[in-house]
Amino acid sequence: MITTDRMAAVDANAAALGVPRKQLMESSGNAVAREVRAVAEPGATVALVCGRGNNGGDALVAARFLKGYDVTAHLLGRPETIRTDIARENWDALEAAEITAETVTDSRDIDLAGPDGDDPDVIVDAMLGSGVSGGLREPERTAAEAINATDATVIAVDVPSGIDADTGDPTGGPDSVRVRADRVVTFHAEKPGLAALDADVTVADIGIPAAAERFTGPGDLLGLDRDSDSHKGDNGEVLVVGGGPYTGAPTLSALAALRAGADLVRVACPERVAGAVQGFSPNLIVRALPGDRVGPAHVDRVASLAAGNDVVVLGPGLGRGDGTHEFVREFLTAFEGRAVVDADALRVVPDVDTDADLICTPHQGELVGMGGETASDPDARAELVREFAAEVGHALLVKGAVDVISDGEDVRLNRTGNPGMTVGGTGDVLAGTVGALAAVTDPFRAAAAGAYVVGRAGDAAAEANGAGLVATDLPDRLPEAMRNE
Ligand SMILES: NC(=O)C1=CN([C@@H]2O[C@H](COP(=O)(O)OP(=O)(O)OC[C@H]3O[C@@H](n4cnc5c(N)ncnc54)[C@H](O)[C@@H]3O)[C@@H](O)[C@H]2O)[C@@H](O)CC1
Ligand SMILES: [K+]
């Protein structure tokens, strides 16, 4: 099963792997033609009803694969208004090949009957697919009624026009007009909304590589951009809790959270290091905790600070010690929000009974310290991480040459990054980045996207600085790394 959003992500990842959408459209059109051949013999009349998006483009490709059939393509709109280059190129190819094609600009002119006035044997509904929003407008609406009024076998491309692929509901409300298809050819994977329809569904493999789903890619960044009309706070407020023996770690996490898009980042750290943290950047809001280590005495204060933030990043530079572990245990026991847990705080997680939504970011040694297992084969490691995430009930991002991300169900691998990133502090950058992303999306996506962009920032830093890469190079490179291209 794949949702519309995830399909768009996988499509973008496929393009980044060298399989662009036009190539997928060719496979989709071929699959539609195969479906036509499955229901009608050569010589049958086939009407392709094409919208001006890529759903229509799929049918324009299908026309070329239907030699021997009496094919007419009906384009709903003028060719100049076709919305994508790849669909337009396929329209041009159809015209150049002299395949019968008509354009319909006025819904009153829709006429699907063949020259003899009979209904076509097959109608391919390629008006709208995953790009539909709201109820069908004209001329699609009248065309849908015309399609439903025939006794042709109706094959829908990807999803019947006017149906939401995620829910199966008509896009314009319960009684709104939509195509009633006999069959659906859907691409790559089954869609959640199709099962409830009264239609035979075929899933066509259109050549999207498995790696486009398995590995993170630019598609994993879709939907994470800031809304253009957002207000301060809408893009996330993050509290970093750390520092004590170390000042750099919480600072790196906080700077990364800011660069990854959080609006406000606060750092709760022992007063001994508060001045040093603040000294790094006037963009940080520092909340000093009495003493030189974070300990059980600070639980209430940190809990009340945490309540005003979307995400807590717990661990950077906390150090280890009985008091620290006790603090983490007590804090997490009462906490019900979302937190990224890193470094010395990790070890406590498996023993804590908490309602919090955690993203744990161990490297492999820390994973073992938590009670998890690791393996050298990436696939075996991925499965072990998935099982351990299910066992602890939290999302895991296990760092390595290939990072493994799992929420106990889904697994994603991340290949960005380079050996130069084994320097100290890159993990703190990752924790802060994931913290910022977890304020705007779910833990699994935040972890996957975070691993991807920090690795990309590291790759850019390595290109500029070679073996001299240091963790402070990374935060400033995050905005560029977060562009989804
Ligand atoms: N990986 C993928 O996602 C692939 C997608 N492909 C095809 O591409 C389709 C999605 O293409 P698009 O994103 O271009 O979207 P559509 O072709 O579904 O819709 C395109 C346009 O229709 C218009 N529209 C939206 N709602 C409308 C309404 N209610 N009434 C009238 N017009 C409306 C909008 O202007 C929108 O831009 C898929 O369904 C599938 O058929 C395939 O070509 C190959 C791979
Ligand atoms: K369709």
C-alpha cells in the first residue's frame, strides 16, 4: 500500500536515482495498453479520455502501444494548456504519428461515440489521478457523466477520476460525480482507497527501483518546507537539554535546529556552561540550571520548560553519571511530549516507562549499550533495528556508514554522509536537526529526513574542507541540503 504523498516522494527519489518521470510514464502507458488488450481484441474501438496532467499523459502513451485497435484520444482542453512538459511531449508525439486525436474545450461537445454512433468497446479514463483536488470541474464533470452513461468497459488510469486514492471517497463529497470504472490499472503499489471500490484493480510495476523506497532521497523532504504565511512558532520550538562536562554539544544541536528551520531554540544547561553556550550565538535562548551538572534536582524546571516547546532534544553533552541517568529517567517517566534522545541519555530509554514519543539516535556502540543488536550486512542490520524499535516502542535512527531508521514498522536506509563525519559533534548536529524536523512532521519522517540532510551537509562540507571537516561546518550547510532537488 502506498499513499499519494509517499508515492510523490518515491517518484522524486526515483528521478534522483536516474529514472525520471517521463520514463515512468512510458511504463505506465504500456501497462494501460496491456489492460486494454486484456479486455478487448484487436479491432475494438477504444476512447482515451485524457486530462491535461500526467494522468492524461499516461493514456497518450498508451495510444502508441495500441496498434491494431481503433483508438481515439480525446484531450480535455487545448494542447497549449497541457500542464506538464512530459504530457505535452507525448501529445506532440501522438499528433506526429497521426493517431486520431480530438480536443474538447466545451463540455457540451463531448462525444465518445465512434463514427457509427455506437459506444466504444473500451473507455480509458485518464482525466485525473493523484493530482485531483475537490469535485470534478468542467469539462471533466460532464465527461465523467458521459463515460458512466455508456456500456463500454471502463478502465481507469491509476484511480477513477474524482476518487481520492487515499480514502476511496469521491473528491467532491458523497454524491459528487466520479467515474465508475470496471477496472483500475494503478502504478507501483496498491492505493489505500482502491480496495473499497467496485472495480478490479491491477497493480503495474512501472520500473521504480526498490531503492527509491528503501533509501532516503530528495523526495523525503517533500512537504517539509515552511508555509509562506506561517507565524513565529509555527515552524517549531525546540528545547535542547544538555551540557555540563561539554559545552560544544548542546550548542551544535541548537544551532543545527535553528538552521533546520525551527523558529525558536532554547538551551537548558548547567549555569557553569550557560555563558559559554550563549557566547556561541545570540540566536540561542539559554536557560541556566543551578550547578555544574544536570541532575534530579532539575526535573521540575526542565519539565516546565519542555511544556512550552514542541520537541525536546535530550542528551547532547550531558555526560554520564548517576545523577544524569536519574534525571533522564525521572524526566522521561513524566514526559508525554516528543523528544530526540541522544548520547548518554540513550542507555536509560529501554528501562523507562514513558508515554513520550521518542526518537533515539544511537551509533552502533550506543545501540548495543541500549540492549540492541547489530550486524555487518545492511539488510540484516535493518531488520534488527526494526525489531528493536518495535521492542522499545520508539523510533530509532542508528548511525553508521549506512544509517538505519525505523519506527518498528517501516525501515529506511540513508546513504548520505562520508567518513569525515566521524569527527566529534556531528551526532549533536544530527540530534538538533531531527529535533527541528520532529516539530513539523512525524518521528519516522523526521529521523529519515534528518539523517539525509545532515549527510548531505557533510558531503558538501567534505567537498569544501576535505579531511579538515569539523562539526561546526555542518549547521550552515543545512539550508542548502534541505532543498528537495
Ligand atoms: N510516480 C508517479 O507518481 C507517477 C504518476 N503518473 C501519473 O501521474 C498522475 C498524477 O499526475 P498529475 O500530478 O499531473 O495530476 P493529475 O493528472 O491527476 O491532475 C492534473 C491537473 O488536474 C487539475 N485538476 C485538479 N483537480 C481538478 C478537478 N477537481 N477538476 C478538474 N481539474 C482538476 C489540476 O490543474 C491538476 O494540475 C498519476 O495519477 C499517474 O497517472 C505516471 O505517469 C507515472 C508515475
Ligand atoms: K483516472
